[in-house]
Amino acid sequence: MAGNVTEFSDTNFEQEVLKAATPVLVDLWAAWCGPCRLIAPIVEELAGTYAGKIKMGKVNVDDYPQLAAQYRVMNIPTLLLFNGGQEVDRIVGVVPKQELTRRIERIL
């Protein structure tokens, strides 16, 4: 993971995401997913841009399928935005950087 992007797992998800003091973006992805590889650099770039304002991390759905099932993720990439421990937005598929920025700005 890049310096500003955390790897979330079933053991740290509650603490890192649901109990986070700041908003959190969770990128649910898999290594074999082409669209996931397209959005990853955008997430990493925005993680640097918004460092300290929003926490960004990834969940590999192959490693943690129970998290994907819990949040009813049917397609990847799926980006979940959490604020105050609640899912407040969901983006499915690849979106332009401007759209992702707009959605992040709405919850800051």
C-alpha cells in the first residue's frame, strides 16, 4: 500500500473505519480486477491530497470476503465512504478523479 493508504482487514475494520475520528474511504478491490488497477492510482493520489482530513484504505475482497458480503458488494471496485461509522456514499466502478474528489468534498 502507498504511504497514505491503509490496508483494512476483518481484524482492524471496526477500529480503523467504524470508530475513526475522520471520514474514511474504503476501496474494495482484487488483484485480478482491471478496473481496480485503474482507480488505485487515483485513490493513492487523493490519499496524499487529503492526508489528515480523510483516511483512505483498501480491502482485498479475495482475502476478506466477509467484509464484502457484510456491505453487499456485488461488483468491484466499490468505494465506500464512511462518516461517523456510517456508510454515507457508495461508488461502484471507475469514476474520474474529479467525481471522486466531488464526493469526498461533500462529506468533509
